Amino acid sequence: MKLKLKARVNRSDAQTIRQALDQLAAKSSATKEGDEFIVEAEMEGASARELNRMLLSALRKVEKRTTLRAEWTSEDGNTERFFDYVLKKTVKN
């Protein structure tokens, strides 16, 4: 399943974010906005929940206090929003 990610990462740095995204073989960009990084990426995986867990785990290996607010959109337009590991909202298209 191919998913698009839009996320805000807090308490991390650009190098850590890039390493985590490279581990997931993601086509991505990360830009700094204030104290946070805005990340946009495309990844393939079994589900948004799995990719979200893998990304946050990779980020937290370097900085345990990292927070992730992520929005994963599938090819069919369904969107899942996460705060850290927790699914907060699902929007079906």
C-alpha cells in the first residue's frame, strides 16, 4: 500500500529525521518551521499504523522525547491522523 505522509516532528533534528526516513526508503522532504520540522514523504507499507510506528520508533531511538503528529493518506483518499502512536481520527473518502 502506497501512503503519503504530512507530519510535524518536535524535539528532533534534521539529520535524525532524514536517517529515519531513509530507513523506511521514503521519498521525502523536511523543512524547519519554528521549533518543529514539517515532513512530507511517500512510503509503501502494510498500513498507516505500521509505518507511523516504524517512523516514530526510529526517531525515538535517537531522541526519546520526540513527538510526531502525522497524517497518512492512502491512494484511495482515506486519511488517518496520529499523535505519536495513537490513532486520533480516520477520514474516509
